Amino acid sequence: MSDVDEPEGGDPDREANSAWTPSRPDAEAGDPSERPGRRVRGVLRRPAIAALLNLSGLGAGYLYLHRWVRWVVHAAVMAALVVGAYTNDGHAHPALWVGAIGGWVVLGVADVALAARRARRRSPPEARAVGAPSVGVALGVVLIAAAAGGFLAYQSKARSEFDSALAAHRAGDCARALRGYRTVTTTYELTFLPQIDRADRNAVECRSFQEASKGAPGDFGGAVRRYRAFLERYPTAILAASTRARIGQAYDRWGDQELKQLDYDGALAKYATATGEFAGTPGAAAAERSIQQLADRAFGDLNTKDGCDARDMIDALIDNDLVVSKAQAARPTALYDCAVSEHRAGQEANAIADLNAFSKKYPDNPLIGKARTLLIDAEVAQFLSGAHDRLDLPFRAGSAVAGKSVIEIENDEPNRIELLFSGPVSKSVVIEACRSCHKYDKAHKPSSCTGTGPDIFISLDPGKYLTVLHAPNDPNIWVAAGTWDLADSQKYFECYFLIS
């Protein structure tokens, strides 16, 4: 191609063509492609078309001008910009990278147009051909449309992939969601869409959710802690609702686990948390059913008198503010029934504790009489199970009314004494201390009653009685116990003094 400037009077609508064929009759005839009278029309040197071709960003204008070195430089810089955007999280700074790439395209458009114009000016008039621009324009439009359409399709595919990953994320399928997010942030990095950044953030959340989901089977406490920590870190997470549902389910299953271990209070505490804090979740609904089943069982046990389960379950219901009014109404009966079961099982200390609690809390309950009687029986059984002295039957001292046995007891001890009778009638009798009496040593113990201590008459139904004598205010005084067979219509007398 000639570098001679275009002479004046040249046709500005014509341009040089590397495939030009001379039309002069004296042209060289050595080359059969350059026969006289034949010329090739073309639009390969029009600056506007070269610029249009470069607008695609592919550097096609340079190829159009046969500027191979410039095309290589253009392509290399464009590739470097694309790689830089890809490797440096271009989506995080889209304005920077889009501006750089767009600026390079604009620079290429200006450069190729200038190169084409210079080449046109330097071409001799005889080296120009008149050509229609339609082919070059069409090619430029096709390339631009292809580049733009491809980029838009690339973005559309990225959006579709992100939407699929997000749907899996919302469904709690983080394994599938993470695969989708990874595709979005790698394959579709150069779309510069805001979904890329969202995919990064969502992937972090999903991985945290996966970590929270790990744990040993049956470790519901650990699951609750991990899921709660996840919610504290991501309170507005995509999986917030799913996490709440999992916590509710964990509390429900935790309650089931503790119920199997007969820890009613622990079980109901877990159920109450599920129904209160995580209401509306499937776990809360299951916990509500479990609460109702346990309440039905507790109230049903009141009829079967089956041990202390009813008491424990009712106490747990009250402690956790569940079915409170009905539970409180049933508690006295449950407490009494439990004490009866404990006494029958020989668990006297437990029975005594429950009966004392009953007497203190429910003094006006219809069961108070039975509770006091049972308390005496339990105390007698407890005293008899421990170390004690022998307590002989008082000596006969006359007759009593028919159908009764009367015992006169004189207290010659300087402390209060209590007699407990467990038999046909259970009874407790307290005799006040003798103020003028004192302790005796074994060498100087009296041979008979002093007659100065307070005495009391005790009327009982005839029969055998387990009888206990003890000093309620001084546990260091030895307990005495024995079996008294009281005859009908018989009176008995005895006095007690203290020997140290």
C-alpha cells in the first residue's frame, strides 16, 4: 500500500483496496488477475465501517484494515482486562472494570477510524475503488449484535443459575445451592451483575448453616445451641424460618428424649420452649400434642393411684405454666397418692416430706385427715426401722367403757414427749414437760411414778398398735418403740421418766 498523500481533486468517497485491479490498457499483463477492464469493488477502507467493526470489542476493524499488529495488541490488552476483572472480583467494582473495558473499546474505535482515514489520505487516486458500504455495515452490525446478544445471554444464564441456587437455598438444600453459587461466582463473574455479590454472601450463610446442621444423632442440646448461634449471626438469613423450624423440632425431640428418662420437668420445659418461642413451627405443634398427652396421662394416673408419676407430671406442668388451673386443682390428690405409694414402698422419709408439705399447703383440703393419719403411720415405720429401746405395754389399771381402750400416761420427764400409735386408729399424743422433774442416773432412778408430772388419758379402739415414744424437741433422747395389744374395755397406766 502506497504512503503517498492523496492529491487534490481526489474522490473522497473512494478508498484504497489491497485487491485493486488496474483498468489502464498499459497495465502489466503478467498477472492474469489484473487483466484490463476488470476491477474489484470494495468498502474495506471506509473509516466509519472500520470504527463500526471495532465497536464490537473484537478488534475486527483492524482485521478489516489488515493491521495485524494492532489487532494483536488490541486483543492482548482486552484479554488482560478480562482476566484482570475475572481474577480480581470484578463484580465488586463493576464501574471500574466496565469503564476500563469500555474505554479500551472506545479507544480502539477511535484508533481504527484514524488509521483508516490516514491510509485513505495517503492512497493515490488511481488506487481507489468505489464500493457500496452495505456489506461492511452489515458485518459490523452483526458483530455488535452478536457481542451484545452473547453478553445479554451470558447475563441471563447467570440470573437463571442464581435463581436456581437461591430456590435450593430457600428449600434448605445447601449442597445444591452451593454448587449453583459457585458456578455463578466463577463461570459468570464477568457479567458484573449484583447477583454475583449476593451469591458470595449467600454461600457464606449456607456454609454456616451446614456447619450448624452437623452434630451427633440425639444431641438435641448441641443442635439447639448451634442453630441459635446461626440465628444470632444471621437474624435475617434466607434460612431463618427453616432454622427456627429446626430449633422447634430439636426442642420437641429433646423433650421426647427426657420424657423417656422420666424427667417430666425437663421434658415439659423443652416442650414449653418449642410452643412458646417457636410457635407456628411443626416442632411446636408436635410439642403441643406431647404436652396434652402427658397432661392426660397425669390426670389419668389420679384414678389408678399409680405411684408418684402423677405428682411429678403435675408439678412439671405447674412449673412450666402449662394447663395450670387443672394441674393445681389436681395436685393435692396427686401429692397424697404419691405419699401413700412411698409409704407402701417403705420410702418413709419421702412420704413424711410429702405429707408435711401437704399439711402445710393444703390444710383445708378434704384429704387433710387422711394425710395426718398417714403421716403418723410413716413416722412410726421410720422410727421402728432405726435403733430404739423396747417400749413395753403399760400395766392394767382397771376397766374402761365397752369398745374402748383407755391409757393414762404420766410424763415425769423434764421435756415434752410424744406417743405415736399406728394401728386400728392412728394417733399422735403430745404430753408437756414436767417442770419439777429432772434426769435420773441409773443408780438413783425412782422405783415408782412421782405423781407430779402432767398426765393425759388416751382413748383408742382395741387392737394391736405399733407404738413409739420419743422427745420431739430433743433428738438425742433415745427412742422407744414396741407393739401394744390393747384389750377391749381395759384401762392402762404408765409413767415415763428420763435416765441419763
